[in-house]
Amino acid sequence: MEIGPLIKLHRIKQNMTQEDLAAGIVSESYLSKIENQKTDASPEVIALLCERLDIQLNAENEDMIKEKAEEWYGMLYEVHNADERRQRFEELQTLFKANNSDHEMLFEIQKIRFFLVEGRVKEAREQIERLEQVQNSFDGLQSFYWNKFVGNYYHMELSEFTKALRFYKEAESTMDKLDLLDDEKADLLYVISILHSKLVNDLSALEYANKALSIFRNSYKFVRCAQCHIILGIAYRRLHMLEEAIKQYNLAKHLGEITDNNDVIQLTNHNLGYLHSRAGNSIEAIAFYKSAFNLRNVPLNYKLTTVTSLIREYILLKEYAEAQNYIVQAEQIMNENLIGSKLVKLEIKVFKTILNQDYVQYEDLVTNHLIPFLLEQEDKVYTIIYSNMIAAHYEDIKKYKNAAYYYKLASKSYEDLLKI
């Protein structure tokens, strides 16, 4: 890779200013030209700058570094022992520190994915902030992964779906021009299908999930196939094609069972629960939600999403003791593991006010905090659920003007869904 962007990246990582690095070697303006590839500095100047930054110019181990780096990149997608993944990461850190490699910038970009997989969100954000300052120097492959992983960050961690989609689409626009494995392309198509599903763009979700499914099926990636079937099931359910939705969910569940993958089984049971909930079958919904919640060895964030749905069903049935029991379990998961999205935390607070019959606080939480948050996130499905919920409450206490406002908001959100 060009040495200028590497010098800039190392300077940023070491919190050095251009003045600090340039002192006694070159002017700040000349250093800026070197970093931004606007001049070719002499080998002597490059050597002095690299020495100050402790960048090694030895490139003898390039083939070995490439092989080890590519093995580690694969560990960020498949299920691997976390200790082995971390050990390989530290090994690569040492190798890159001791060698000048063309793969160092790609390794720095792949760190974003590593930190996200590890749940080290703050470090992922800091890595993005560092790399933003050198992204103009990225080649096609580096740009692809940059857009994909920054998309992952905005999608999975910040729930800024529209912004995430822009990054994903930028990655998609270049992937056919690059020498990528088919599974790598399918993974991007799959995450785009997830995002469209979250944005309730159901026809687009169907399109991208089917594209990803056809690739994963050809390479016998059964777990990835199951994940695609879940997205297809969600889309068909929203399109009121319930038999097709159940078929897709059952295909996913079967693949989860034959691969012994509890994540897939959990997601399938959760979505079958939601299907029955939307059909007004709370008893059936609760049975599937409980099956999903009670599975062992699944991500705790999955459990939190399921438990809030379960609590909501018990509240609808006015089975408040059961609701309280699951609120306690939800809070225990959040407190012991320091997790929980803003949405989940707001929902738990709302549920507690209902059980405590603190209706003043309930109205405040829903109208001033939860619904504004849902509108900001463009989460139309949950806006419909909670707008109808608070409207029914206002209707019960004869605040008809307030009830009409929130029924109208629910209706508008539903119309917006139909337009999508």
C-alpha cells in the first residue's frame, strides 16, 4: 500500500499532531502532502518519519501475513472459539508492528468487525473515527469492507437504519467488480435483507433474502439458509401470506434443529410467536415466546426482545403476576450483563407503570419518551402497537381528544407501512 496513508493512520493512532511528527524532519505542509499522496517524498524522509512512528519497513513476511490475516477474517463470520479469535488478533497485531505489509490497512478496517463481534462498541466507534481520516486513500476492496462494516455499526449498534442502508448500498455497488467469495457477497445481500425487513420494505426484503439464499444453498451453508428463511417468513407474514410465512419458519426451524443451532431455533419460535400475536392468538403466541425465551446458549439480546413481547402478551391477558415474573427476569439479564437497547429499557419502564397502576407516569413515558423515540427511529410497527395501547387507555378514562390523536397516529403509521 502507499506509505502516506499508513503514516497518517499511525500518527492518528498515536495521538500525534502533524507538528509533532514533522518536527525536525519536514514542514507540516509537506507532511500533509505526503500523508494525502500529493507528493513523493525521498526515501530518507520516509525512513525518518517511519522511525519516529516505530513503523517497520521490513516486508519479507508478506505472504505469511496475508495467509494469517485471511484466516482471521474468516473467524469474524463463522462460529469460532472466542479465545482463538482473540489470540489470532493479538498475533496479527504483533506481526503488523514488526513488518511493513500491504495488508495493514485492510486489517485496520477488519478491526471494526472484530470489535463489533466482541461487543466492544466503543472501540469500534473509535476505530471508525480514526479510519474516517484516511478513507479517501482506500482501494476498491478496502472501500467495500469499510462501507459494509460501518453499515454494520449504524445498523446493529445505533439502529440508524437509513444511514446504514446508504453504506450497504455503496458496498453492493462495487462488489461485482471485486474478487470476492460468493459467500462474502451473500452475507452483504443478507444484511441488506435484514435492514429492509426492519424498515418494513417487505418486497425488497424478499428480493435480497432470496438472492442470498440461492448463494448459501449452493455452498450448503444451512445455518445461513435458515436465517434467510426467517427473513422470508417475516416478509410473507406482513404481506398476509400466512401459510407461506409458516412454511418459511418451519424450514428455518428444521435447518436449525439438524445443525443444532439454538440461535436459529430461538428466532424461529420468536417469529412464530409474533405471527400468532398479530393474529390475536395470545395463548399460542405465549407458548412460542416461552419456547424461544427458555432456550439455552442464545444471545441475551435475543432473549430481551422475546421477553418484552412475552410480557406484553401477559398484560393483554391481564395476567399481571406472570408479567411481573418476566419483568424481574428481564431486569436481571440487563443488570447482570450490562446490556439492553434503549427500546427494551423504555418498554420495561412502561410495563412497570402499568403493573403499578401509575397511570400519570405511564402516560408520560409513552407519549413523551417511547413514541417520540419510535418515530425518530421510523419504527412504524411499534409506533402502531404503542399508539393503539395509549389511545385505548385514554379512551378508558374518557380523554377522547387524546385517544383520537393516538388512534390517528396509529392509522397514519399503518398507511405509511402500506405505502412502503
